[in-house]
Amino acid sequence: MIGARVIALGIGYLFGLFQTGYLYGKSQGIDIRNEGSGNAGTTNSLRVLGIKAGLITFAGDLCKAILAVLLVKVLFRNAYPDAVRILELYAGFGAVLGHNFPFYLKFKGGKGIACTSGMILAVCPMAAPVCLVLFIGSIAITRYVSLGSILVVTSYLVQVLIFGHMGYLHIDAAYLPEFYVVSACFTAMALWRHRSNIGRLLHGTENKFTFKKNKQEGK
């Protein structure tokens, strides 16, 4: 099983290397990592290149995590039927690592929220509705995308703990503690990547989301 975990993590990392925001930005003649916040993720793509770029980046980053999870499921569902869910989770985490730390971009990627969302949809879809409501609701009320992102990963972990305790995750009891730990890694990673945003939120200086059309959009 150790080998299977490493393989699942590696598969996820390879999928995560597909940097949608960076590639879309290059097609527009810019390096997204040198613009705005410097992150190659959905929010920065949205702010720098506009709504179309933001949607494309989100869809690409969401789908690469889903595809990584599905591939690992196909590869290991017969060999490790009782442990395939935890292997799927490792694939999702690998995708986040690949997205956040792509080796060919000097480990300068995004913050992993779209990838984490893809993992949630593929591995623990029952947690998605609450995550979505909190994300949309918090942005609608405060216009802080970072706050919505933080609520997504935090609520995911809380729900995993609740669902696991209630037996809704359908995971072998032997792997349940590990599922909790890996899920906590998603939350810890996201909070660490948002540490500067958290600081600005606490000081009231965080940038608010607007629908103002960026000058790059339409070029």
C-alpha cells in the first residue's frame, strides 16, 4: 500500500502540473505570475485577464484534480477495493501539490482552491453543497474571495470529520484516521497559501472582488 500511495500522489502531481492560468496567460502574451498577486490561479487570472480567463482557469484546475482521482480509482479499485478512497484522496492532494508547486515554473503556482474543489466533487461530493453555499454566500456578502476560499477548505474538513463519525464516508475503519489526516493537509495547505490574505483580512486591507472588466479582456 505504501507504493500505491506514492503512485497515487505522483499521478496527482503530474495532473496538477497542467497550469491552466499560466498557459492561458501565455496565449495572451503575458506571464500571469508577473501580474497581480503573482499566483497562477483562478482569482488572479480573473483579476488580470477578465471573466473568461477566470472561468477557463477554474474549469481546467477543477477538472485536472477530478481526472487524477478518476484515473487512480480505475487503476486501484480492483487491487485495493477497501483502500481505493484513501488512494483517491492522495491523488487529489498530489494535484494540489502539482498546482501549487510546479517544478518547471520554479515551484511558483496557485493556491489550490479550484483543485481542492475538484477533489471534493470526486472524492466527497456530499460536502460540496455546503462548501459552495459558503463560498458564494461569503463573497456575495463581503466580496472577499480569499474568505470564501478559506471557508471552503475549513468546512470541508469539518464535514469530513462529521460524516466519518456518522459512517457516511463508506471508508474502511482502518483507513478513516488517515483519511482525516490527509483531509486536514488540504486545509492546512490552503490556509498556509492564504497566510498573506489572512493577515490582510485581519487588518481590513484585503482586496475586494469586483466585476469591473479588466483592460486585458477583449484584446
